[in-house]
Amino acid sequence: MGRVGRVVLVTGVSRDLGRRFARAVATDPAVERVIGVDVVPPRGDIGDVSFVRADIRNPVIAKIIAKEDVDTVVHMSVISTPGTAGGRNTMKELNVIGTMQLLAACQKAPGLQNLVVKSTTTVYGASSRDPAMFTEDMEPRRAPRAGYAKDVAEIEGYVRGFARRRPDVRVTMLRAANVIGPHVTSPITSYFRLPVIPTVLGHDPRLQFLHEQDLLAALQHAVSHEVPGTFNVAGDGVLMLSQAIRRLQRPSLPMPTFAVGSLGSALRSARLADFSPEQMAFLTYGRGVDTRAMREVLKFEPAFSTAEAFADFGSVLPPTGGLTDKALGRVARALPPVEEPIGAGHG
């Protein structure tokens, strides 16, 4: 072929993590070129990455893969919040149709050698019937009926289909636990940024986190080590929700499920936090994933444990107060009466 290094195409580079990953992988000596693709240009410096404005829902993506002689595709553009996509229908279309078109383009590319897909442990769902730890071969106890979890289940199905049709391509799927860190904006970080944190009365879920730097490192590791398979990726250990809230030194407000649901819709319309049904289930039952395959097969070791990743996220949070407090107060007053708020010391 006469080429010295890899040509990597990264989708979803207009968002912070996609942009940072594309920049990081461009510094890898084994990589010759990185092409970043998204519908809008990224804000901020993309270093040596060539940006191509394209919608992965459009078959033109196949031309880019062929013209640029791409051998590695890293798919990072699956989005978790309808708000960032302009509504649930657009989100589903970007996620599912976008992935289908991208895989169709990959299928037509004879030079493609590696496909790395950023997935999520949300695919396991969260219910009272869950095992203590999900391993990669387990199915969710309740199949997701809507939202992000359903998108991810469909996307993973398409990726497995692609892997069967192109056994010559190494396919690595990383199921990341909730990604957290000072720069991450997601449903879970918005929740922990609330000045008073609503919790589901009688439940103290186990949470696992992955630091944003470890997500980028895991994706880079998957690109350079070429280990096919599906891997749970999470920091060591778990944190109970009560411990997490205590560490942030924020007050919690335990509420019956129905009240958290109505508070969730109010917070969503005030654009303060996104409480989807899957977020509600996660904050009720939590989720634990087994990461042995990540260590033993993928040979990846996160730098931050779950507790350390959470501490780093918490280290930049401003003290509570201000407008969010007032908004939350208005919301709380509009709800059916519940028990008195209990301070941060409540376990």
C-alpha cells in the first residue's frame, strides 16, 4: 500500500469528547491522518484533524471513506439526550439511521480493517431483577421500550450484523459506564449539579463511573491494540448514591417515585436536568457491570476508580445557591406534599 500509518475516521467530532478523542488519536505516531466528521463544525481547536462536514445519515459518507482510504472508523456520535438533538425523533434518526448508513458505508469499503464503537452500559437497563454485575453476554432483564437505551440496543444489533457480514474487519464495542468529569455535560452530571438532589425514597442505587480521560484512553487503546469483542469499561468499585451526594456536600430530597417523576418533567422543561425513564430507573436501581474482560482480554486499566472519577467531577462544582435553588423551590412547592427534605447526612 505504500502508506506509513493508519487513516482514522471519527464521527461526532462537534461534541467535546469526539473532538478531544480525534485530537488525541491524531498525536499517535502509528496514525497518519485523522478525519473528523459531523454535521456542524467543532468548536475549539481540533489540532491536526481534517474536518469534513457531512451527515452520517447521508450515503455520501461512503465516498469519504473510499476517497480518504480510511482503514479505521471510530463511531462516537450516538447521543443520549433528546434536547441536544432537537427532540426525540431527531435523536432516534441520528442514532439509529446514522449508524445504519455508516455501517452500510463501512461494508462497501474493502480497505476497512477496524471499527470501534462507543456504546454504553445503559444497554443493560436498570431494574429490581438485575444481577449484581452484568457481564458482556447478559441481556437486560427488561427490554428497553423507548429512548436512548432502545437506540443503543438497536445500534449494537446492527454492529453485530456488520461483524458477521465482514468477518475480515476487527469490531470492538466499548460499553462505557456513565462518563463523568469536569468537562462532561450529560443527564447524570446535570443531575449531580442540582443544588438539592432529588432521590427515590427507599432506594440507594449502586453507581459506577468512567472518567472522561479514561474513556478517551480506552478508545485509543481499542484503536491501537485491535482486540475484537464487546467490553464493559468502568472505573473500579461502586459508589452508593447516598455516598456520592454526601461527597458533594449537597442536600438530598428523598421523594416517592411519582413525585420524582413530576419533578423530573419540571426540571426538564426548565432545562436544568434531563430525567428520562431510563435515568429514573438508574437512580432507583443503579447498575453494576463486570470489568474482568476489559482487564484480561482488552488489557485496559482505567487510571481513575469510580470514586476517584466522581471526586474529580465534584472538585470543580460551584457551591449550591442562586437561580437553580429558586427554580427548584418553585418546583417543589408545586408538587404533592412529601416528607420534609432531609439534609446531606441522610444515608
